[in-house]
Amino acid sequence: MLSISCRPLVGALALAMTLPALAADLGPAPRAAYTAPVQPLSIVSEVRVGGAVQDPGSAEGGTNNVNGEILFAKPLVSLDPFWQSFVPRPTVGGSYNFGGRTSYAYLGATWTVDLFPQTFNNIVFLEGFFGGAVHDGATGEKSLINLRLNALGCSPLFREAAALGFRLSEHWSIMATVEHMSNAGLCVNNRGLTNFGGKLGYTF
């Protein structure tokens, strides 16, 4: 006959042998429901500052400008990373000319694509921008009054831009840029404006 002091030990052993069988009868534990990733709190994706030479060889050649730009976070269109990669970042920016020539502000969308990501380890990227711009340059017919300005015809204009960039770190990147603005022949005179420069970007 077991002593009173041994009875608790026997009971514990019996319970340990019973629990695995009981767990097997209950089946595997249910999986937690999938939830979408938490979106970043900030709506700003990146800020950039840079400069450019203003349309070399034109009436506005020989002057420089400074540029600032804000790129906002992509709107969530698809949970599939492949389709989401085609979504652009909304972009707003402006450029001030130090020589008293055309300055402008713009709004549009920027598409960023890594160039050979496996080879360059996501360091090199290409960008394209499309949108509209308003400016303080020459509109209407070309005249003797605005010989120091390119004949842009009207405002607003279409703006297209491209960049080749290199990521220096998780947050910092540098870019070589080219941009063009014109009215696409929709109003009188269409000399346009083409600038070449560079930018430094900080990604949040």
C-alpha cells in the first residue's frame, strides 16, 4: 500500500501521461488570422535638395537654380509586392533661378526602379517623373521685352524628368538628373526648358 506522502507524486505522473493523449484528441492549435502590415506613420517618403544648370545654349543659359522636392509614401493599391511596385510616389517640388530667369513649381508622380538589383544589391536605381508645372517665365508671343527668357508659351506646362541614382546608405542617396518642361504645342511658342543637375535625397 502506498504511503500518503507518495500519493501526490503518483497523481502528477498520471496527469503527465494523460495530457499528450488529450492534446492529440483536440488537434493542432488554430493559426492566427492574417493581418496586413502596419503602414508607416509618416506620409512623407523622402526629401531632396539639389541644383541644376538652366537650359544651356538658350536665352536662359549660363544661370543656375536650386531645387527642393518632397516625395510622399505610396498609396496602398495592392498587397502583392509585384503590383505595388508599379505604384508611383506623389511628388511636389520647386526650383528657384538665381539669375532672374524662369523659376517654377511642379506636382506629379515619381516611379523608382532598382537597376539589376541582384547584381548591384539594390544600390543603383532609375527614376521617371511625369506631371505639371507652373512658372513665372515668358508666356504669349516672343517679344523684345522677354529676350532674356525662353518662350514657354503658357502656364502651366508639362514636366518630365529622369534620374540615375545611387544609394549611399539606408537613408541617403545621390542622383544625376535631367528635366524638361514644355507646352506640347498646345499654345503659342514652345521653346521649352531643359535643365541638368543633381540631387541629394534622404529617405525616412
